[in-house]
Amino acid sequence: MKSELNRNYSEVTEFILLGFGTPPKLPVLLLSLFSLIYSVTVLGNTSMIIVIKMDSRLQMPMYFFLRNLSYLDLCYSTVIAPKTLANFLSNEKKISYNGCAAQFFFFALFVTTEGFLLAVMAFDRFLAICSPLLYPVHMSQKVCAQLVTGSYICGGINSIVQTGFTFSLRFCGENRLDHFFCDVPALIKISCDDTSVNEIVLFILSGVIILTTTAVILVSYASILSTVLRIPSPRGRGKTFSTCGSHIAVVSLFYGTVFFTYAQPGSISSPEQNKIVAVLYTLVIPMLNPLIYSLRNRDVKDAVKRILHRN
């Protein structure tokens, strides 16, 4: 079938994003909802970046990583949300071939980098709690910068490989993507080439990244739990472990949705399921992250109060 399409049709130059296939009145509601979510995302993450930058008491590794997390959330939601909102107002819902490739490249870059950064943040908490005396040496400003840079490098490598493999495929006649943005599973389904290698590469790369970063997180928190349980005071245990609560919540949300989409064979999930889960990790989670950290973190709340009183 794919070989026949290859012979009978010319290469596509643009894609049509089918989105959610909603009834006539529902796009207005979705437009309002997504606009609200994206506005809160921009406001929340921008505020988090500014607060951490302005408050001298937050100039420590934990908040340096948190500031970078907010930046990544802001970036990858911005890669997706504006085009999605524009499509609710458009009848054509088109995106050029190059625009599709660029959207996927930057989305893969920022999402993969966030996965590695979350592992770095778990490692940071492990050092802070399990080796407090050596923590300033192990987590110097230079080391923090290197860890963030390394996260971006790993994200960039994955993004280049995934984009290269995906857009080396030929799209011969069918250009309708059953998604609201350019993502690998949807692109693979409409290619007129044999996509078995691409599916294997996607599964292996995603699996390696998720398993590697998850292993770092699990080992870090296992060590943290062991250390915390040795603290004699219940209040001391609660206070020490409370610094990890926000990170655990963010990790659970992020890895749960990403694993569902990328680390399982494509035949298991449906396009509608993928779109619902994609809404979570492209729009909802970037909105929730700054809320989780600001509501559960006393240092951030105190910093906001100091800045407001100063003004």
C-alpha cells in the first residue's frame, strides 16, 4: 500500500493538523480553556524565573535548577500552544513541512532536556541531604552549569536523531496529521515508507532516556529515604523530606505522561489517547510545575512576599 502511494503521489510540502475533531461549538470552549492554561503557564513560569533571579536568598543550586526548569516549561509549551490556538481560529489548520520539522525539533529538544534536568535535580537533593558537608564542593556554580549544559547536550542529540530519522521519511499523498502538533507517532503513521526502523529507534531512544533518568531519580530517592529514616526526630524527618515533595510530584506527572506516549509500542495506544496525554505534558504540566513549587516551597513563598513588600 505504501509503495503504491509512493508511485502515485508527489511529496507533500505541508501538513494539515486535524486536532481534536470537535463539534462546531466546542473549539470556542477549547480555545478559551487552552488560552487560559497557556496564559497561566507564561505568567507562572516567568514569575518563577524573575523571583529566583531577584532574591539573593535563592541563589543556590536547587533554585538554579528550578529556574532552568521554568525556562524549559515556558519554551516547550510556547513551541506548541500558539500554533494550536491559531488553528482553533483557522479553517485550514496548515503547517509547512519545514515548520513542522522545526516545531518537532524544538519540542523534542526542550522535553528531553527537561527529563535530564529532573534527574539532575534529584541528584542535587541526594547530595544536599546525604552529604551536606561536601555539598558546597560537589555542587559548585561551575558543576551546576555543567550539569545543565549536559542536559541540553543530551536533549540536542536526541532531538537531532529523532528529527533526522522522522523527516528522512517520505510523505507521498496523505498529509493529514491526526494530532494538534507535529509529533513522531502521528508522522510515522502517514509516511509512505517502511517505518519499522523509525518505530524501533523511537522505542529504544525513548526507553533508554526514560530508564536512565528514572534510575538516577529512583537511586537518589532511595538513598534520601534511607538517610531520612535515620533521623531520630519525626519533625526533622518531615522537614528534610518536605524539600523533595514538589520534585516527586513533578517527576511523577512528567514521566507518567511521557512514558505512556513514547515508551510503548504504537499499536497499544490510540490517536485520541495520545492527544489527551499530549495535552497534559505540553500544556497542563508546564502550567502546574510553578504552582506546585510555589505552593509547597516556603522559600519561594517568602521570596515573593519580600519582593512585594520591597515594591
